[in-house]
Amino acid sequence: MTAGSGPVAVPDVLVLPGVLDAEQAAATVGSILADQRADGGIPWFAGGHLDPWDHTEAAMALDVAGEHAAAEAAYRWLMKHQNPDGSWYSAYTDGAVTDRNRESNFCAYIAVGVWHHHLATGDDTFLEEVWPTVVRAVEFVLDLQRPDGTVAWRRDEDGSAPDEALLTGCSSVHHALRCALAIADCLEEPQPDWELAAGRLGHAVTGHPEAFLDKDRYSMDWYYPVLGTALRGAAAQERIERDWNRFVVPGLGVRCVSDRPWVTGGESAELALALWAIGESDRAVEILRSIQHLRHRDGGYWTGYVFEDDAVWPEERTTWTAGALLLAVAALGGDEATATVFGGARLPTGLADECCAPQDC
């Protein structure tokens, strides 16, 4: 299937009135497939760079569309390009490394994608084959865990790591650790150290905002503790309500940065997925409807829109924007794999040790 090839059968979970009909959903899936390289890699756009996190998000979208072979090819790309220390570099262009830093959340996210792929396919053989890759990735990430439970956001090319943690990145790592534990449980490969690490990290994400660099002006820091499954219930609702008016532009989508007139499709779709996860499906649908102005006739989505200038910017249609939208639609449509991975209720929670008890922190 390629972009513009006409109507193609897609699962009913990808049809959402006011957002995608069957033909539109097929075109959006096709826009990702059209940009996937022959080696399985999924760059931001044809000729653009690939990063491991967004590559994985796009692969997950292919799985919800039933394009399991293409998704598996994406995970095999990760298996082939993993560094001996378990990491991946931050950027690759046409197969060549273009950024040799290694970001912790980029490296952890394979666990989310692999668990989602297994839930979508039931392929035990592939899960067993990719398991050593997941183990190496998790061990690389946990080598960056700090005494306060947070995870340093990167390891530099020279091997050093800044003594800094990012709330968005750590929320994503927390989600990945929970998925890695689900894989471990499925394969009967207990990982008690991972459980402890996940518990400590989750505690930091939900209870210690001072442990992270101040990125409060970015919308991802607002909703990622919810999207990353760390925050649920009343606390999640309160967090979303607190900054709703600061980031949401009615009828246009979600600002990437609170003080800029720029809404972005990826952040909007991710917020919709977070809203679904806490039972706010109606608002999730409205957010997805609000970004249809970013849709291109080929089924792809522009990255963002500067509304003060009435201008698309940057002039690129990214696979991860399309992927995030498809995942949000799939969750709202009841896709089992997506609901399990992002709902969080059926993922292992991790264990906090005594040093992370609230009275001791």
C-alpha cells in the first residue's frame, strides 16, 4: 500500500467520525509506509533523519493498521542497529549516524513498541527473538538512573552523562519500564531490579517536580506524566485542568510551547491519547477533530501551524505525527493492544524501595 493508492481496507478501530473515515485512515497509514525505507527504518519524512523513539511510534501505528510485517521490519531495524552497550544513537540519516549522543527515553521506547507488537500479533517467536535487544536497552537506560530515581536524559559521545533529568523523558522511560516488565512476565524472565527502578522513577515523576529541569513552558511536560501512565485518577484530572487554557487553542490544537502561537499535531494527538486514558474521550475526540486543518491530501499531517501568521511550519509532514494520530484514534476505537499499553491498568507497576517512601523524601 502506498500513499494515494486509493481505498484500502483498514480496521474499524481507525475510523472515527469527524477525524478519519476508512479511505482517509488508509491514506494516513499509506503515508507512513511510503516513507519507510527498504531496510525497515522509518524516518521523520523521506530523506529526513530517523530517531529511535519516533521510529517506534510510527511502527506502532502500522501495527494498529494490521501492517504487521512492516512493523516487524521496523523492530528488526532496531535490532540490527543497536550499539554494543544497548543504546541507539539519537539520529540517523539514510542509514548513517548523524548525532552520536544517546538519549535514555529514545533507547527505552523499544519496550513499549515490542509489547504493543506482541499484543497486536500474538507472535511469541518474535518476542523471544527480540527479548535480548530489549534487555540490553533497559540495562543501558538504568545505568543512567540517578540516586533520586530519575534517569539522566542522555549519554554523550564521550561517555559522560549530564546530571540532569527531564520530566517528559522520564515519564516515557517509566512507561517503557512497565512494558519491559510485562514482556519479562510473559517470557517468565523475572527482573526484580527493573521493578525497583520503575517504582523509584514513578515516584519521582509523580511526587518530585524539583528533581527535573524546568521545562514548564512545554506542553509535553504538562501531559506526559499522564501519557506515561505514572499519573492517574484525581491527580491526573487536576493536572490536565490546571494548564488546559495555557496550552489548548480551541479549534486549532495544542501549543508545543505555552508562549508561542504554534500548535502541533504530535502534541495534540498525544494529549488526546492521554485524555482517553483518564476517561476524557469526548475531549480527546474534539482535540483530534481540531487538528484536521493539518491534514494533507496525501493522508499525511503537517508537523505544525503558526496561527498568528496563518502558516504551516515547518513545511514537513512527519511520520510520527501521523503515527500519534492513528494511535489516539485506535485507543478511542477500542484497539486492544493500544488500550493495554496506554491505559496502564494491566501493566506491572514496579516496586518502590524504602528510600522512596513519601515520609523519607
